[in-house]
Amino acid sequence: MPLIHAPEFPEGLVWLNIDRPLRLREELRGQVVVLDFWTYCCINCMHVIPELAHLEEKYRHDSVVFIGVHSNKYDNEAHPENVSQAILRYGITHPVVVDEEHVIWGMYGVSAWPTLVVIDSAGYIIAVWSGEGHGEELDRLIAGLLELGQQNNTLAAEHVATQPLQVPETDSRLLFPGKVLADPAGRRLFIADSGHHRILITDYDGKLVGFLGSGIPGLVDGSYEDVRFRNPQGMALFGNTLYIADTDNHAVRQADLASFHVHTAVGNGMIGYDRRGGHRGRDQVLNSPWDVAFLNGILYIALAGLHQIWAYDPQTQVAEVKIGTGRENIADNAARKSALAQTSGLSAANGKLYFADSETSAVRVFDPEAGAVHTIVGKGLFVFGNVDGPVDAALLQHPLGLAARGNELFVADSYNHKIRRIDLQAGQVSTVAGEGAPGTEHDGKLLLYEPGGLSLDGPELFIADTNNHRVVRYRLDTGAWDEVRPILGR
């Protein structure tokens, strides 16, 4: 088949991590160009980012340019400022063009996230791959194209200079906190300071009680000062043991709060695609565990990367699939025949497990006695919005967190920048806090920016207000609120 010239980028789009728009016919002439079509909600897109980062480092002195083309799924993802936050959260340093009208997406005939397009130094499209896991193929292709470009004398001599966004300094000293867990018995808060790769332990007023993690990303067991995490998210407390979804290490970590020693309960740091499980401890690979919760002595693990929920028995140390086939969709059925979509939040109450399926903007429930999954709110992979009212008409937008008690569910409706309440008895959804747009406060009312986690203690609702880099304590009875600012000793 004849080679196709790569279409030129249209003018007038916002570019990030660089101080100017890039043009294929100008400064990219003579470069091997890798386009990564992504959207920041997508777990598969998140898995591609470290693969590209490895290759960026490997070819940093060569005529290779990596460009992210952000073609959004959700309305909230179309805004350049929100894309900027995702770039900082994921540590992306290559240029990103905000393709909010899907113009580049259409020009290149893309139909799925993520998609990689490789352009040679002469400007021709050489390869197109959809999905994750193409790192080794991409590496070999880049090496071959560089060699061919040298032979044909088509490689550019100059590198393309970038200007990566800078990680902000925050008053709270937190960075993109993903989840928060309240311990009513000890009046402690466990804060997943995800951007700093650590767990902070404070009292309800923010006074530091302890911390887990050196702040250096990695997978290292040991004492609280030496242990390393990588983007930790959800947590669950069982007695004096804290279980942690160590998301980007594809592991569940276990912290003894008496000795402040951490070890790896499940996973080995490598991404896995086993959809059945049945192995013990480090012998069982996981895929992007995002949250954990205890129910009837079993630790449930939301494996966002596999669209499943697994069960871990602390006694046998065996982890195996409990809910979901691994097909990304919304389908109620018996537990292992149901279909989930990037489960990102868990909460147990009433002998049931409630969960937030972010990619179907859904809240669902697993009843162990019935052995089945039922959808409370949510309709499909591309059905989302910001609508209160009866559960069968209400709409959410990419919820990430849940807190359940009695007949109430509180939902971190992340891309609507709201906290929603589901009255299970009345079958009604209402808004508790937030006004549908990013912010911190307005006339004394609480505003939020992509909140990711919730936890309850009586009338106090603790919120991981992720993109505002803070934890908020909200009084459900009065609407009063304040920030819980960790008072750190170092």
C-alpha cells in the first residue's frame, strides 16, 4: 500500500508543555514523531504514559518527538486547564495538544483510546496501534526509523525544545490527594498524598500523627521512613492494619500501625493481565488497584485496570476475581458474569459492597447473599451528565469515590466537581456540595475541583479535593466546612 503523508496539525489549538504550536512541515521536519491519542480519564491511557516516559528518556538525544493528542471523552476533559492538571498529576513532560473538537482525531481516523501513530522523518505514517502494551514494538520501530533516517540523511540536527508545566507549591503541602479515610475510633485521618507518593496520618484538625513513605516513588518495603509507594490511592483499616491500594505499583500494601512497618500483601510492582487470580501474595499480579474496602473479613480490591473487583483473604493471602468478567461495560448479572467499567471507589455498608464505576458514570452494588450486581445510577459508557432527581433519570460524570451508611450513599462526582447524595430508600439523587465547575469557595459555600475520595464519621464528611490539593471536612447537618491542613514536622 502507498505511504500516506501525516496530516498537518490545524491552527488555533491550545498546546501545553511547550511555548508554541508545533508544525509537522516546519520544526518537526526530520523528526521521528510519536502521537499518543489519549483522554485523561482512561486507565489504558494511563498505562501508556510510563511506557512513553521510558522511551523519551532512552531517545532523549535523538531526533524523536513524542506528542500527546488529548481528545476528550467527557465534557469536563475538554478544558485546557483540566488537561493541565492531568499532565501534572501523571508527570507528563512531552508536548500535548488539546484536541477538544476531535479535529486531529478525525484527520487521523482514530477510533479508540489510546491510539499510537508513528510518523517517520520524511513525514509518512508508518504505524498505528490501538490499546496499551505496545512499548517494545514502538521501541524497535523507533530504532529502525532512526537508522533509516541516518542512511537517507533525512534526520533533523536540532532537538525540539519543550517547556514542561511546573508542579505547584501548595499551602496544604499536599499534592493531588486521591483518597481519605476517617478512623472514628481514633479520630485519625489517613490521607493518600498521591502526588507525593506517601500516606499522612493526622488527627481531625490536621496535627500530624505519623506518615508512611519517603516521598520517593518506588516499591520498597520497610519502616515508615524508608518505604516507597507510587501514586497510592484507596485505604482500608482492619484492626491495627492499614491496607493501601498502591495504584501505580499494581500492588496492595499492608502497614502495621503499631510498628509502622509496611510490606507488600499482593502484587510485585509489574502490571498484570490475569483476570482470574488464585495466587498468594507477591505471586499474584494486579492491574491498577484504585480502592480497597473490607466486608465480612474479606478485603475487596477495585482493579480499575481490569474492570473487575477482586477479593483478598488475609488468612490465606490468596487474591482472586470476585466480580466482573473483565469486559468494560455496564451489565448487571451474577457477580462473575457482570460487566464493570474502571471501578475506582468502594464502600461497604448494610452487608453489601457499593462501588463507583467511573467509565459508565455509575454507582452499583454487590450483594454477597444474592451473589449479584445491581446498578443504582448509570446507563452506559457514553451516558453522563449533571442531573439530580430519581435514580433512573439522574446522571453523574466519572465518579471516583463513595462513602456509604445506612440508606445513604455519598458520591465524589469528580468531573461535575460535586458531592452527590443518593437516598436508597427514596430512590433520589441530590447535590450536597459544589456547583458544577471547579473552584475552592463562593460566598462561603464549598466549591470543589475533581474530588476523588470520601470518608464519613457521623455528620462529618471528609473529602479528598484532589485538584485543589486539599482535604475538606464538611458538616452534613449544617453545611459548614473547613480545610484539614496537615501540620507537618518536616
